[in-house]
Amino acid sequence: MSRISRLLVVPFAVLALAGGVVATAAAAPKQPSEPFFPRSGNRGYDVKHYDVNLGYQPRSGMLTARDVVEARATTGLRKFSLDLDGLKVTSVSVDGEAAEYSRGRGKVKIVPATRITKGEAFTVELRYQGTPRKVIDPDGSTEGWYRTKDGAVAVGEPVGTAAWLACNNAPRDKASFDIEIAVPAGVKAVSNGRLVSRHRVGGRVRWSWSEPKPMATYLALVDIGNGKLVQGHVGKLPTWTLVDPQLAKASRAAIGSLPEIIRWESHIYGPYPFAAAGSVVDVAKLEYALETQTRPIYAFAPDRTTVVHETAHQWFGDSVSLERWPNIWLNEGLATWTQWYYAEQHGGRSAQQVFAELYRRPASATGFWDPPSGHPGQAKNLFAVSTYVRGAMTLQALRTKIGTHDLLRILRTWATERRYGHGDIEDFIALANRVSGEHLRGFFHRWLFERGKP
Ligand code: ARG
Ligand code: ZN
């Protein structure tokens, strides 16, 4: 795991890597459903909004939750389920009426008192509590609810959010979020979007955060701990940043460059998609950063290139989201290429130099070329080296073929036309053809779907 995680920490470190990732072969597949996490999510409804109230005791690790889920049925529902790992559910109601419920593996199964008809809007209210746990991913990394020395951090890519939130845990179902977290006075609690209010109630403080733009569940953030919550702005965009005091010094420069990075990325990709920004830096043995919507979380003192990467995800991944996990290249390839282009534009090596150096890797370099970025094959390969590096090389090779101007136009159009929505690799290829006026299907096939060195 650490080999791959290191890449997320210092993407250029891949130059020193050799991994053991092997994948199955393939033609460009158009898969109708989610093959990697078939147990996650429910297609019977579409969530519009989550209104979440959490209470957390850092000392005991005890969480209490009230979760109000506003959804619309996509089919008639006599019963339905939400994803929730562990925790004890104490009540469930649907449209204000007590509902029958039971637990299945990773699920709360709900039978409403009255059947819900297709197209009907309905509201589920759940109460649950317990000690949320961390989740080990297919690739061996940790996510879910991670306890720190002074609080906790919740990160959810790809499926960890169900450790603390009863939700429709699939990126195809995005929703707006209001997340309120009550913690002992003195401790900070940070989530996505803007800070709406902060109220002291007895010995506790309730922090209310709101993210009105559609957000995939894996991008939900909770960070609880010590530090100074600093409010600032980038032009008119408000920012909130919480840095663990232990990492304050080491992260100051990179975190301080966020405004400049947001301006630069807005310049090349179009307006920053959200109404808030910021950063969270916390001490946790996660070994990666995550592009939690509006406010990435860094489980270490980040360097500037990592901030560039997570900020690029606000356009690619957060605003324009995956429909299915095998399309992960659209997140990681685009964010990694952005790092290379940023370096080039800021006095570093050119993206082409980076590409050329990497392209010298022999066809026999195991774990470098495979699995092909557009076809990770298995869940454990989602964050493989090739997803990131071959993925970014694909865009650089495209740049060589069609020119910088057209490549940037493709990326900007992708971010603009699909803002707050979804896209898959086939859509991206179609857009590239349209913008460049070329037939790029063969090119993309070789770079994204064929095994071995392209
Ligand atoms: N999307 C994150 C990043 O770009 C990486 C998340 C890794 N998660 C995992 N379960 N391995 O940098
Ligand atoms: Zn990434």
C-alpha cells in the first residue's frame, strides 16, 4: 500500500517506483452499472439533500447522528435501503411516519408504512449512534472514520462515507449537504462548503456547514480537532482553513499558495465551481490527500504540487463527477496532468520533459503501464500508479497530437458543459473529437484501454 500511497503524497516520486499491479485486458467497455462496488448504493431513488446533525465525543469516540435524507423515487418502492457500516440505528421514519427497519451487511433496510410511488419525493429521518470505524479499502488504504489524538477525520473515497453517514453511497447520486457537528468547546469541527453558524450550547459548540452544490458522498468531509480555524478569501470566494498545530509550520507555504492556485486553475479551466474553498491539514496515518469538495484534506503537510492536484479535482471529480468508479482516469489523470502543466508554467520542468522521461520506462516495467488507465479492472487498482501517471501521460500525448490550445479547450469545455454533473470516458473522447475535429478514438484506445506501453 505505501508504494502507491506515496505517489499520492509526492506524485513525482513515481519515477522511483515499481509496483506489482496486474490487470485484466480489454477493449473499451461501456458498463451500465457499478462493477467495483456492486453492494454500494441503491438505484430505486435519487437523493436531493442530506441534512446531517452529528455529535462527537473525542474522548470516547462516540458519535450520535440524526440524518435527514430528501430523495425522489425513481421506481415504485415498497422497501429500499441506505448504506451504513456498523453503528446502531435507533429510529427510522419516512415522511414523518415510523418505518420498519432492519440491518443487512453495510445496509439499513427500510420498509415505509406506505408504499412510495415512482417519481414521488420522500424524506427519511434516521437516528443512529455508536463508535464509527475505519474502513480498509480494496487497495489496503484506510478510510472511513479515523480517530486522531485530538478528534477524528472522516474520508470516504471510494466507499468510506458509510462509516458515519447513512447514504446512497455511489458517485452517480450527488446531493447538496448541510452538516452540523457538535463537539466539546475548544475543539474545532470542519466540513464542506461555508460555515453558516457556530453556536455554543452548554459545554459544546455546534458547527453548521453547508454545501449547496451537488456533491458525491465520497467527497463529504468531517474533521474534528485542535487548531485555529482561519477565515480568508480569494477575491470574493470565502475560505476556511484548519491546520493541526503540529503541521502548521511545515504546511504554511503550500497551504498559503491556495489563492494563487485557485486563480491559475480558474484561468485555464473556467470559474472555480463552488462558493467556498479552503484546506484541512490533520495528523492521521492515511498517507494520502483527498479532494473533499470545496476543502481538500491533507493527512500530512502537503507540498505545493499536491495542493495543485487536489484543487484541480474541484473541477475534475467534484464538479464533474464519475458515474462509475472504473472511470477514475477522469479524476486522477486530469488532476495529475494539471500538476505537470502548473510546474511548466511556474518555472519548473515542462510537462513534455516529464513525459519523455517517463516514456523511457521499458515495456517490461511491471506496475507502471498496467492496468491501462481507462480500465483499472479491479477495485484494488483504482489508485494504481498507472491511473495517475499513464493517465497524465495520455493527456500530454494528446497535447502533442492536437496542440496545447485544443487540449485546454477540451478540458475547459468538459468542466463547463458538465459542471455539477457527470461524465464518462466515452463522453470525454466524443468531446475531444468535437473540439479537435480529429478522429481520436484509436489514440484513446491505445492510451487508455490497451495493456502495455502505448
Ligand atoms: N483521490 C485521492 C487523490 O487524489 C486519493 C484517494 C486514495 N484513496 C484510496 N482509498 N486509496 O489524491
Ligand atoms: Zn487525485
